[in-house]
Amino acid sequence: MDTQSQVVDRLRSAFSSGVSIPEQFRRTQLTKLMSMIKDNEELILNALHKDLAKPKFEAILSEVDIVINEAHYAINNLSSWMKPEYASTNLATKFDNCFIRREPLGVVLIIGPWNYPLQLLLLPLVGAIAAGNCAVIKPSEVSAATDALIAELIPKYLSQDCYTVVRGGAEETQALLQNRFDHIFYTGSQTVARSILQAASVHLTPVTLELGGKCPCIIYEQKNITGAARRLVWAKFFNAGQSCVAPDYVLCSPATRDALVPALRETLENFYSKEPQNCPDFSRIVSARHWTRLMELLKESSGKVVFGGESNQEDKYIAPTVLVDVAEDDALMQEEIFGPILPILTVESLKKGIEFINRREKPLALYVFSEDSSVVNQVLENTSSGGFCSNDGIVHMTLPSLPFGGVGSSGWGSYHGRWGFEAFSHRRACMLRGWALERLNSLRYPPYQDDKLSWLRWTASQKSSCSLM
């Protein structure tokens, strides 16, 4: 069995041969990736259910179809993405061919998380393949069944010379990071991201970090509380709240809170019944360690549980839980919850809510529910976040024509669609010069003279971009 360094060397040799660069090769690999998912849908669904008790409905939407659609989108647009992008010229470069050429970076490393173990590993891979790279793929060992399945399927469908799966835990990942890569794409926690950065700095390797953060949801001037509750509950408790873009907490007025709480209760019962533990549509916490962390947060909170709070350690179950009277310094407000626990905090005004958000780190997503467009615009214009969505949650990340990524501590860089292709491409500035205008070029040669300098400054300025012909 090859060592990690031998695996990387093998992929680098393949990349150096140019095999991954032709457009037809990229198309073929993307098509095979789609076939892999379609041919093995039942195996994938079973693995996701074993890892997280994911309902078939949620798994198909968020793990299966989203990857297939992303690959389709890349195939349909690949030719246009690969074309040179021509640049404007000035008088000094009027007869030159100036363009931006997208080139693959080389051998890239993609490290996936456990909460969406298929989607968040294969969506970056689509971008890497589309851009012409070779890739080492590292699934999360926490979602063990999906990890094993990906390791089994990838070599059967994709080129083994260009793409390989490396398995293991933290120790194996740290060893893998000792190798030189041309790009590292990591999705996961901020804590691990710091170690990724330290390892990448040794080789000056560029990174894309898709992290998380506490995604706020402001509800203000919203008369249709029932509609807001339904969309909020779906976004928050999808995958049992284990989504990096899930609404982490709600900010609203006391009056809105009093109307929202019974609407949330009714919606949760409609969605998951009065006994969510017996509902096949509600996922489980991924591991005993994560279950314990969430229960400790709930125990330390000084907020009032208005419904939910039930749990079962053996089943890794935590009921959909809503708390009120949560303070800004509460235990639940110190880190991303990443589970089915929703704190509601009250603010006196929209301005206070915006100030609350801006006191904290910039989130991966920010949500506002309001029937007043001026409220939506006020929040949009006075906050910063990786993504923004009004009157719904999560759905903005499903559109491949929008970039998906964080800002500040919630992430570096973006992907999805064209943005994934760009993340794994080098934009090479190219100027192809001929031998025309040598008399004009001679202005830059010594001996230097003031009149030559004046002419050069004019020819290189934007004012000179118009033709003199």
C-alpha cells in the first residue's frame, strides 16, 4: 500500500503528464461522478442514514441531487469557463493580444466534514475536476459509513491516476498535511482551520476555508408569523440543526417572541409529530461526543426551555428545543450550536438587532424575516455575512450561480458553480506581443528624456485607450 507521500507523488506525476487538462477528460470525469451517485443512490442513502439517521427526503435534496446538479452545471458551462477572457488595452498595448487564461493549480487536497459527508466533499471535487486538477480526497472519519463508501466508489468510477481517497482520523490528516499541495480546500470548524493554516504556511499553500459561525435570524415587522415559523423550523431543524448555514439564534421584539413561540410549537408538531424521537423525518446527532457537547451547552444555559429538551444518549437523540430569555453572554451564545437547539433573544429595535449582530464575528449566513422591504434592505446594507437570504433559510446555497462562502472567521474564498471552477484555477495574465510600434517602444529605452517620459505616461494612461487610427 502506497504511503501518503507516494500517493501525492503519483498524482503529481499524472498532473505533470497533462492527462487531467483536456476539456474532454474533465467532461468524462464529471459524467462518471454523476454516474457514481446515480448508480449507487441506495447505498449512499443507507450510509447517510447509518451515520446521521438522515431521512431519504433530506438526503436526496441535500446530498444526492445537489451534487448531480452541480456536475451538470459544470459540464454545461465548462467550454465558456475555459475560454480566455480578453482584457482591455491602452495605446501602448494596442496591437497586443492581452487575455486571462484559467489554468489548473495542480494537485489539490479536499478535506470534507461529517454533517453533509457527501455533498461537502464532492461539490469541491466538481470544481477541482472542472478546473483540470488532480485531487486527494479526505472524507470525515466521524461519518464512518459514508467515509467507507466514498473510499470504495471513487476508484471504481474516477481515474485512479488523478483522484484518490485517503482515510483516517486527526493523526492521519496531520500527516497528510505535511505534504506539499497546490491548494487545500477545507470545510469544518474554525479550530481545525487554524491547524490547516499552520500546515499550509510551511509550503505557502493557498487555502479555501469553508467554516461556520453563529448565523443570526432577525424577525421584524412580520405579520405572517405562521409562515415565518414554518420556514424557520425547516431551516433550523433540517439535519437536526447540523448545518453550517442553519439559523443559530433568533432576534426579535418581545411581542414577536410571544407570537412566534406558539407558532413554532405548532409547526414542530406538524412537521415531526408530538413525539419527534419516533418520527422518521428527524435526524440524529452524529456521535456520542457531539451529543454530550450539545447537552452540556443546554445544561449551562440560563435560558428558559419553552418546549423540547428531551434527549436519549443511546439513540443520540435531542428533541427540537426552543429557549427564550436567553442573554447575550449565555453559554448557547458563545459558540456555534450545530444542533437542534434554538435560542430566542429579544431586542428593543431593529437598530439594536443590527448592532447585536455587528458586535459578533461575521457569520456564514444572515437571515431576516420581514414583510417590509425597507427592513430587509436596512439589514442587508448595515451588516456583513458570507451569504444573505430574506424570508427563508439555507435555500440561497442551493443556487449554483451564487458564490457560497464565508467572510472573516466564517471562511475564506467561495465555491459552487463558476466560483468552484475559479477556486481551483490560476488566473494567468497573458500578453502576446508582436514587433509592431517599435518606434513607440523606443521611448522607454535609455538615454531617458523628459519628453519621452511625457509620451510614455500618455500612451499608458486610460485616456489613451481610444484609437488614433
